[in-house]
Amino acid sequence: MQLDVFTLVPHAFAWLTEQRPVASVLGTELDLRLFSYRDTTPLRAGQVDDEPYGGGAGMLLRVDVVAAALDAAYGAVPDHRIVALTPQGRQLTQDVVEELAQEERLTLLSARFEGFDERVVQHLASDAISIGPYVLSNGDLPAMVLVDAIARRLPGAIREESGAWETFSAELEGGFEYPHYTRPADFRGWPVPEVLLSGDHGKIDEWRREQSRRRSLL
């Protein structure tokens, strides 16, 4: 996969490329490219933002700045999927991650300040994704979350059986996770459920599904 991230701070992603699973697939299954809006901005002194029309708090990433960055990288708006990271986008779920991980090429648009000029989302992006119903001051954080989540689904990022269990977890009713336990089997009188110590994978799967259903009702 060729995964392009447009950002104001490319160096902020450096730590991510040194950690699994991203580092495990770089150069093989993942070609991660970082682009700075400031390198191609048509405005003077590296300006990339502006006050919104009609007033309001904060600054917005300008539409002409984002368009210039895409033009410089691709020559025009590309025909592959371009994802704007915005609180107004569709919610990020494991199903969405699985969907995006199937793309051969993918572009992520990271924002700063109070977000994008709305025309970025409407006309330059083909998709919009949110990592949750809250506002962050740093749009690179959602991009990092998405990069990491996608990288985990690429071949070689994690052990095959771990990926299978993650997919299984996502398919559980309600999409809720089940509880996990590790050693010791009994700590301070808090025991691990006996079914998990039984070695009977059929019963274990049934127990996990039931626990997931219960959590979905909370």
C-alpha cells in the first residue's frame, strides 16, 4: 500500500515509523510518504491558515493550500481515495479499518487549528473519517491512529493468529470486546474464569461471545 499523509508537521510521525506494526511493514507492504502543506503553499511566509468568513474562534486550513499540496504531489486531484480527518466524518471502526486496508493507494489529509475550509471535505476529499465525537487541537493525532490501525492489517505487521483474533473480535455481536486475562490464574482472590483455563476453544469462543453481548447492553 502507498499511504500518503499531508500534514503541517511531518516530523511528528517519526516515532510512529520506528514502532511496530508500522516499522514491520515499511519498505515491503507499506510505502508511507509524508508531505508538508508549507512546502507548497501559494501564500507568502509559509502561511497555510486563515480566519473563517463570518467570524468565529480559531483558524482554518485554507482550501487553496490543500489543493496546491495535492497538485504538487499528484498533478491534480487523484482518482484514489482521499480521506479528510475531521470530527464530522464517519466514525472509525474496525470495519472501516479493514475497508481502508484493502486500498492500494490512500491519502490522508490532516488538519490543524480548528479544521479545514469546508470545501476541502466537499470537493478535494472523497471520504471523511472521525476517530471520535470530540475535538482535538492537533489533527495529526487522528492521522496517526489511522496509520497505525491500517498498518496492523497489512501482511507481516503482526502474527497471523493475532490478526485473526482481532477480526474475530470486530465481528462479535454489538462490536464490543470481551474481557482478557493473563497470569497468575489467581491473584488476591481474583480468579481467571475457569472456562479460559479449560483448553476447550469451542466453549471459550462461546463465553467470549456472551461476554461481548453483555458489554453491548451496558
